[in-house]
Amino acid sequence: MRSSILILVVLALTVNSAFVYNEALAKEEAALSFAAYCPDTAINTWTVGYVTTNYPNIEKPLVFENNIAGTKGYIAYNPSYNAITVVFRGSSNIQNWLDNIQFDKVNYNTACNCQVHSGFLDAFNSVKSQVDSLLTKYRGMYPKAIIHVTGHSLGAAMATLYTTELAIAGYAVQLTTFGLPRVGDTAYYNYFSSFTKVTHFRVVHDKDVVPHVPPENFGFNHVDREIWYHKTSYTICQLDEDPNCSDSVLVPSIQDHLSYMGWSSTVDC
């Protein structure tokens, strides 16, 4: 028994020592995620209010969207990180989204004996072919660039599923999510965790309600690694559902979902 406990402690310390959180990157990608709520023309011309003011050097932004599904995002090149950045937009009406969210799961793929939220997968699939085509194009334009994927709310769930697809294809990916809902079950968590070339900053703002849905008791489980901002600091949490981080919140808040890293989701664009 003692040896088993020691092994678990060593593994936890090894995982923690290998994980490095980049707060400056998270702050920038929060702003880029909120820019996705802007009109298409504003994004394509990078006239997205405070986001442009603070991050003017974003190059060649290009919107992708599915008007029938109501899904959207954009791809761009970020020279600050030599990164092709794929951004997925969240729901345009968070209260309506929360009121209507279902908890159905579907099988993910034949390689994984796991399930994911059916609505999140449908949303991602509605733009997948466009994103795949754009990533191929941008990799041709920037062959030495790394890949960043980000999103807020529903966009964070789509970003997580896209990162999984990229990881399956063998890509290294920096995933940064804000207000991510639970995407899949415990088996999906294990599958996602098996991709060693993926680094994930799962940023949660204090009492944000969205990371609490779908509920754990419906068979959903978060993926790593939570960065919980609370009070005046942040905590780099332990693996998956850390009871000392946002999972400890008893009364969640919609208001905390509407701002991240000092930025408002309402962009002046």
C-alpha cells in the first residue's frame, strides 16, 4: 500500500513539474477568443476594438462559419508566437444556451471507447471541413509555424474537439480554453490525456457557471489542466476534477463567464 501511494505521489510531482503555464499567452488568446464574437468584416480586416489596440500584429485573419448551425470562428497567423491560431466562437446568447443545453452523449470514434457531448460534436462537425481546408492553406503559407487552438464557452468545446482531431493526426498543439464545459466522459478524458504533444490551459474565471455543465453525475468529466482564477490570484490545479478548484464552487455565476483575463466578452467592434 505504501509503495502504491509513493508511486502516485511521484507521478503527480512529475506531471506538475513538466507543466508550465504561460499567463501572457492565455491573456492574449482570451482577447482573440472574444474577437470571434465580432462581425465577419471586422475580423477579416482586424478592426476588432480593444483586441486590435492591444494585439495589432495579427496577420491574415479569415472567418469560417456555418450560418445554418450558427457556428463560427476564424484562423489567423500570430507572429508573436510564430503560430497559426484557430479560434472558435462561443454561443451568442449564453442564457439561452444554458436553458436549452441537453446532456446526450454519442460515441466519439472507433479508436476510443469513449463518448462526447452530441451537441458539441455536431457544432464542431458543422465547420470541420472548412477549418481543415484553411489549416492546410495556412500551413502552406507558414510551414514552420506551430499550432494554437482557442475558444470561449461553446467555442472552447469545439476547440477541444478540434485539438483532439489534430492530435490524432500527430500534430503538436497548444490549446487554451476559457469557460470550457465538460466535453466527454471519463474514457474521453483518458483518451485526450494520452496525447503527449498537446498542452492545455483550461482557464476558469472564479465562479463561471459553464464549466459546471454538463454535470458530473450525467457521466461527464473535464480534461486537464485547469487554471482557476479566483480572488486576486490563480491556482494551477491537479488532474481533471480538482475539488480544491472551480469544482468547489457551490453557487456559480453567469457574470463570471462574460469576462476573462481582464477582458470583456463584449468587444467594441
